[in-house]
Amino acid sequence: MLIEYREGDTAGAGLAPRALFEPAISSGDRALLRELARRVAEVGNLPLMEERRALWRRHNALRGERPMLLVFPEGAWRELLPASHMRCQGHRARAWEWSLRQALYHHEHLHDDTVIEPRWVVRKQVRQSNWGLEPQHVPSAQATGAWAFSPVIHREGDLDRLHVPAVTYDVPATERELALAQETFEGVLPVELRGMGVISFHLMAEYTALRGLEQTMVDMIENPAMLHRAMEILERGHQALIARYQALGLLQVNNDGEYHSSGGVSYSDELPAAGYDGTPRLCDLWASAESQELAQVSPRMHAAFALAYERRLLEPFGLTGYGCCEDLTLKLQDVLTLPHLRRVSVAPTADVARCAEQIGRRCILSWKPQPAHLVGQWDEGMLRGYLHSARQAAQGTALEIILKDTHTCEGHPERFDAWTRIASDVVDAG
């Protein structure tokens, strides 16, 4: 299970890891952070943000008036907002500064449907061990290149070494972080302690990291019993993990803008479910799953080796989503039977028209346009036509357009501004 954090996410920004953060913030850094926090609070309290929240609630309830648009620069943030532009001196302060500037940059440059919330979030600090085996990789010779698998599961007997990861809630570390944030932002930006708000199951990613992708696919033919046994172990393990999170009070009702599935946000007036008493139950939460490692296998194999296990994991949750970067065009007949399904990812390689025909208004069609258009020859005419074509193909669906997996813009941050403007024009034009 992957717990994802979005607020304050400094991945790819070139900032110091948490281990290097100092326990205090200097007076000079504090003054700068408070000024940035004041500006974030002003933006977050604009009427525009409440309008966007309302749009997302209607959209997520399949009652939206128009497609929704989100832009995630992700790896390209290092080009839009380089760490060298930070003015704070301390490692922790620089990371906090980057998060505040990220929100302001998004508001000023990327005019999509992102909601800037007027709050500073402190997450409960949780550690989770591995499954008993540590994934091994062959590193790339390039700094941002792709690694290769180095399997640590070689035979079926190795599955006996798998066990449910241990979960530890570090209360003292959480309280220190909370106290420091409250001291820094007092009277300027509300500080909120939150638990685990993003619950996403990635069984095949976890297993292929241990067995290797190629060998896993060979096993589908030569040793399917071994693969089924591995999926059963992971399914039961994730059920135990969820129970552990509940017992430790770590789950967070995620109906207020948490990241969901592979790019949407979770504003909802349908959750929490009836009978909620303040203690989150699974039926009060969004969750999701994906098996993009199986992009090239048949619908039958995808259903047998992934969906059968993911279905049971998703069943207890209130609203669910499915998919990521895998083309689900030929697999939607099975995917659309998942319980409480509200969002389905339609990858850049998918046939939007065929997906739209199958999805209809049954759930959100979460289309991921091609991020490669941000690199190479910039062609606004081509981009406008491409987005318009997909918009027309998805006519009549609950469409959202999510630009993500954006690893670089080749040093042209203005392309994100232009991309967002063109996409907004296409959305408004109908």
C-alpha cells in the first residue's frame, strides 16, 4: 500500500532529506516563512477557491457542468522552482519555503482547477518496514535514468520469507513537528495535524520489485500457481496493514482535496458515509488501485492476476478509483465491475473514444494527455487540436484532464503556463 503526501512534497526539488532537518528555525527564516504563509492564506481564502471546491464536489458526484483540469509539474518542478531560488538558510526552513512558494507559483502561473488550501499540514509520522525482503535494483548510469530489476525472489520457497510489514507511529517526532509548525505559523496560517489520507494499492508493483517484471510475466504461463500465491500473500498483508492503521488511529477522512487515484482530488459531499461518529471507517474513505506493470498482458490475465485481489481490497471503501499509466481500453469490461468505482484512468496511449463509449456517465473519465508535448518542438496548434479531439471524443462523460508524469520541460517553464491556458480554452469552448 502506498501512502502519498502532496502538501509540502519536495521530491525532485533538490532539497535536503528529512534526516538533515534541524530541530529549530532561525528568526530570519521564520520571518520569511511567515510572509510567504500570509500570502498563501490570502490566496487560499479567495472566493475562487471555494468556487473550485464546489466544482470538484459536483464533478466527483458525477454532477459536474464541465470537464475539470489539473496540472502536476512533478519532476519538472526543479525547473519551474529551482532549490537555488530559496532564500531560507536552514534545511527544514528551505523545504517549507519551497512548499509555500510552490502553492504561490501554481496560483500565479498554472490557472487550472487546483485548490490552494489556506492551511499548513503536518502529517503523522509513520514508518513501515518492508515485506521481509528488500527490493534490489541495478542503478542507471544517468542521474535521472531508469534502473533495472535485480530479483530477490528466485523460487516459490522464497515466498515463505514474506511477512506483513510492521507499522510504527512516531508520536514524539510528530508532536515536535506539530509544535514547530504552530510556533512558526501562529496567527498567520492554520496548522492541521492529519493522518493517512491517500490509500492506494500497488500489489503488482510491490511483487515485481521483488521477483522482476520479466520473470513475473513468465510465471503467468509457466508457474501461475506461484504468482497467485504471491498475490494472496500481498492481499492478506494489505488487509492486515489497513487494520493496523485503523488500530493506531492513522486513517484520515479524505473528502477535502486529498490526492486520489492517479491524479484526481477527493472533494466530496458523499463521504463520510452515514453513521460517521468522528472515527474514520473504510466506508468513509476514498481508495484506489492500479497494475500498470500489466499494461501488455491480456484482459483475462489482468483480471485473474490483479483485479481478483484488488477487488477484495477495494470492497470496504466508500469510493474507489482504478488505473494509472496502463492502457485499459480493452480491460474496462472487467474494471467497471469494481466496487464503488468513481474514477478510471485513461492513459495517454488509450483510445479515448472507445473508453468514453464504455465508461459513459458510470464514473469519472480521468484522461491523462501526453506529457511529451512539453518537450521537443513546441507546437501550440498541434496541442490545441490534440486536446480538442480528446475533449470531443469524451463528450457526455464526467471528464477530467490531468497533466502528469511531467519529468522535464527542457528548461522552458513557460510551456506549462501555455499548456494550461490552451487546455483551459479547450475546456471552456466545449
